[in-house]
Amino acid sequence: MPTKTLPFTIPLSFEAHSLAQQYSQKQSNPQKAKQVYLNTLAVYAVDFYLRCMEFETDWLASDSRDPLMLKLLDIADLDVKQIGKIECRPVLPNAQSCGIPPDVWEDRIGYVAVELSESLTAATLLGFTKTPATEISLENLQSVDDFLVYLNRLQQQQPVVLRNWLEEIFAEGWQAIEELLHPEQLEPAFRSRGITYIGRGQQIDLGMQRAEKSVALVVTLHSEEESELEIKVQVYPLGGETYLPQGLKLIVMDESKEAVAESRDCDNFIQLEFSAELGEEFSVAVVLGEAKVTQHFRL
Amino acid sequence: MEDVPQLLLELTLEAQRHPPRSPNRQRALNKLVNQILKSNLLGHPQKGQWPPDTYEDLYREALQKTCLEICQKIEHYKPEHPVMAWVNFTLKNRFIEAVKDFYEIQNKKVLILSLAALDKHLPPEDSPSKANLLRQFLEEDPEDIFKSEHIKGHPEATFQVLAIAKFVEDKTWEQIYQEFGISIATLSSFVARRSQKFKPYFHKYLQE
């Protein structure tokens, strides 16, 4: 049975109201001021919730923090780094639907409905929709769980820029291999060769709940020439396991071809090696039964 | 009766076990915060030292910041101590900060308005002279930018005309649709995207 996690109720206090007041007072009429006040509380709540869920937001760069844009359009947007712009619409207590003004029908990856309490001291995320409509019934919203999954999927579609690794710039979630793997796992693959490499790894959860398996996806770069890089992609077991689950597949794809490695009975790791030129893109998928995690890369 | 401290410990360890932003971790963090908020194990720092209303506001602020810190620093939790000891320690510190912020914000005369009170505290209508600034700018269009862009196939529907209708005359999308016979989706998309594009131009001439 899929469990729905009710998002928690977000307390709103003077920080939220201070911002709401600051932006609403710059408006030219009372209706507009009220709209901006409620919009600001809605964005505040979503920004807070997403930061709790470890997303990086950039509210200051959003139009909802630009008094001039607020004056022109009915806006409650929030930029989520590396993912896109979401719109946070306030819903009053006991309302049956959430309004989305035509002002914000473009350039959003989704719309989140935020219920505000009568006292305006609490906010609850009700759900979201990807496609805007003048009014959307609250019953038709997708769950907040689905919203988080959707954001994560969008983020995975953003390519990891491997060129940055050569300058020691690593995106969040990519750990040093020594931190990720058990020392014994490092032996055969990393210590035997005398060449320099740049490698990072990421924990990947395959499947949900009880049937889950965590593995490490490790990407290692080795460069002999400026323009071309040798790339090694590996999957290791995590959580003290010695062997990978049998039948786990590692797939590397680019525009024209696909390479697959599959774990057998007692594999400590599986890997694929290839070379790529600067600017090239490829995807790596780790598949176990129904579960599949894909990550895109660009050199 | 469920064993709340044990449940909190399990949820915290569960969150730690999964990589940031994985569904399992987010689910565990959600449940953890929910459990913390509804448990009766939360401390009440500085209680009795403040008038009840002020205390409630301070407490809510501190609690909110505590939730954020718990989620973002879940890795810092060490299982030697009960989860609530860690939470309440954080709450105590965030409360001290909330008090500081409160003094700062008091100077700005910030009120925590309820929905009912909000209506009584809204700023009045702008004076005509101030409202005219925007109209004047849109009409004069000193760099001839607003008049040069129009909806494809509708030379009469320039950004200038539509912006005056929407931003100055406060017409609804429906009214503009009636006037021009162009769909609301097309109108609003054009106006929103061009407003975005012309943002620096607006800022250059209308800086407050």
C-alpha cells in the first residue's frame, strides 16, 4: 500500500509576516496589497518546506521579491536551483479550489496550493499540479509526495558537468570515493594503478520501503589528452554488503549507442569503460527489477 | 501507547541512512518533523518571561527554525543522546535568536495579522500622481520599446496598449479578451513574457 506522507504544518511567525508586510505596503491599492501579502506567505511556506527537504531555493532572485514585478502581475514564484520556477498559490480556509491567474500560466514547472489558516499563523501544502487552470479543484491536486518525486526527477535530468570535476568542483551528493565505500572495496579498483584519477560517487536507492537496495554509483575520470577523457562508471554494493544483488544492470547510453553490464552471482562490483570528448553527453542508468535511476552527464 | 522516543530515533536513523533528497529520506524527515511537532516532549524555553501572545509568536518562530535545522543537519545527530534532547537544545538556541529578531522587527512595527485583521491594515490607494508615473512611462516609452512589440498577427495589440490596459487601467484578462478577441492564454503569455524581458527597462525608469 503506498503511504502518503502528510506534509507537516508550517508555523508562520514574524519573519514571514514582516516580509509580507514589507512587500504589500509597496502596492498601489488595497486589493493588490492583500494579494501580495497572502502570496508572500504562500511562497514563504513553500520555500521553507523545500529547504527542509534539502532543495536549494533562490527566493531573492524570484519575481515575487521584486516590488515592481509584483505591482504589474499577480505573481508568487519561487526559483528552485537547477530545477526551475514553481508558483505558490495561497488557498483560504475552507476553500474548495485554488485559483491560478493567467499572469503565471507560462514558464512554471508546477503550481503548489498552500492553505493558510484563519489566523495566518500556519500554512499547509495541499498538493500540486503541472498544468495551470483558472481554478483547480483541491481534490484534483497531486500529492506533495508526488511533488517531491517530480522535483527530484527534474533535477536528475540536469546533466552533471564532468568538466567541472577537473577543477575540483563537485555538485552536491557526489562524495569522495573514500567516504562512500568501505576501505576493502577500494583495493582492487583504485589502489593498484599508479595513475592519477578524479573519482566521485553517489549513493543510489533502488526501490522503495522494504524491498530497497542501496548501491554506489562511482564515476572516475582519467585524462591523458586535453580533449579526450577516459571514463569509468562502476556500481558497488553499500551497507556492508560484499556482493551486488544479482541481475543489477548498469547501462551507459549516448545518442547512438548503448552498453550494458549485468551483475552475476557473486560480483563485488560491475563497470563500464569508455572515452568521450569535451561537450559530449551521455546517460547512466542503474536498473534492478522495476527500479531504475538515471543520471545525465556532460563533459 | 507507542514508544515516541524510539520512533523518533528510528526515523532519524532512517533519514541518515539515505542520500539527500531521496524519497526515503524525505519521507523519514517529514514523519520525523510531524512526530516532533505533535509530541508533548517539546521544551518551552523562557516560558513565563514573556506576555503570552508575544511568547506564542516567539515560540512559533523558534520552532519553525528548529524544524529547518533538524532537517538540514540530520547528519549531525549522534545516537548517544535521545532525539528530543538534540531537538530541545536546538529549540533553546533558536529561541534566543528569535528574541533578537523580534526586537529588530518590533522597530519596523510588524504585526502578525489574521485574515480578518489584514483587511483593516491595508495601505490606502496611491495618490493619482504616483499612479500616473507608470502610465506616463508606458505612454512615453522613451526608448520606443513597448510600441515595437505586438502579438503575432495582431499589430494593434502592442505591449504598450496591453500594458496600459492591464497595469494602469486594471482591466481583467477577460475584459481585454473581449476588446481584442485574442484568447486569454495568448494575451497573458505575451504580457508576462514581455514584462520579464523588459524588466531592466522598467527598473531603469521606475526605480523607487
